[in-house]
Amino acid sequence: MPNKIDLTAPLKIQDWAEEDRPREKLLKKGVSSLTDAELLAVLIGSGTRDISVVVLAQHILKANGNSLQELAKRSVQEFKQFRGIGEAKAIIIVCAMELTRRRVYESGNKRELVNSSCKAYALLQPDLTDKLIEEFWILLLNKSKYLIKKIKISSGGTSITVVDPKLVFKLALEHQAAAIIAAHNHPSGNPSPSITDIQLTKRLSEAGQLLNIIITDHIIFTDKTYFSFADQGILLL
């Protein structure tokens, strides 16, 4: 007669049916068949003595609201707070999140026509998504509104970053830009412009008029949406 089975003891991966193990499931059914937890488990590789790697992955996802977007914001040190996640595993997760971000938003080497706020927003997504501090960027455009280069000007705290208009226009002149789209993120998730944002936009617009370099827009970026001064018709104040 078989020994009594302890139904409270956690199952190890090797005790699962083969078709339920993440790696075997991927090989048999394809990567799209895996849940978020199973994909994360494959990255982590192994669990602890007490819990399987999939359960560990589920705990990590739950701690991040079961949101991959929130997961992508975590640092190596934050992942190391989970029992069973050492530095090597934490680095693997962070690198996987970064590769995903770059792959989704990669624009390649083709010339980008930036003739709308939504195109500017898309161009800035790989640079400003998941940022926990404010960063100020510019898109330098030629006369036909094709992208010459995008450049980070400054970074600061969670609610403000310092911008030197002299540096902005120095770079524009060096790259022979005819127009500039200014952009910065709001880590709070609120895209509404502050008084400081409005004042900066006015200063940049006035300086651009003197140098015959047009500020075509100032975009306030969040992970889910954005505010465009040009779209709202308040660019020239």
C-alpha cells in the first residue's frame, strides 16, 4: 500500500507533470503559452528549498501589482530583497526588462518624420518610460521635420529638473537644427504642466524666435499618456 501523501508539502518543479513545467511547456506549446509568472520563472532558473521557482515568480509579480510595467521599474537591489533572488538572478531580470523595452520601441536607423505629438511621444518612449526621476530631452529636427538627433539635456529629482536654454540652443546650432521639440517626464504620472513648465516653454520659445529655431512643441511625458503644448494651442505664451 503506498505511503500517505502529504498534500501540504510544496511541489518541486521536477514533481510537476512535464507539460506543466515552464521550460518543457515552452518547447512543446511555444513561448506564448507561458504565463507571466512562468516566463519570469524561466529567467530566475530555480527557487528555494521551500518554494518552487514559479511560486517565487508569482510572489515577485504580486509584490509589483501583477504589473509588468511596475516590474520593469525595479532595480537590482530591489529584486535582491526577495528570498531566493541573488545578485546574478536580479541582474538577469533587469536586463530582460531592458531588452524588452528596447525591442518594443526600437526605431532603427531609418529617418523618422516627426510631424505630430504622438510620433514624438513614441520616439521618446525608450528613453523616458519607467523613469523614477525627471529627465529633460530634446528632439532636433531639420526643416522638413525629420529627426536629426535626440539628446538628454538634464536629469533631476522626482518633481523637477534644471534646464539651461543656452545648452539647448548650443546643441541645436551645432547640429544645424531648424526646429526643436522639448520633452520631459513627470514620474508622478500626472501630465498636467506646472507653472515652471509653462515658464520654461515661454523662455525656450522666445529664445528660439531670436535664433530662428522654432520650438514646435513641448511634451510632458508619462508612461501612459502625455500633454502637448502644441496640441493645446498654448505653445506661444
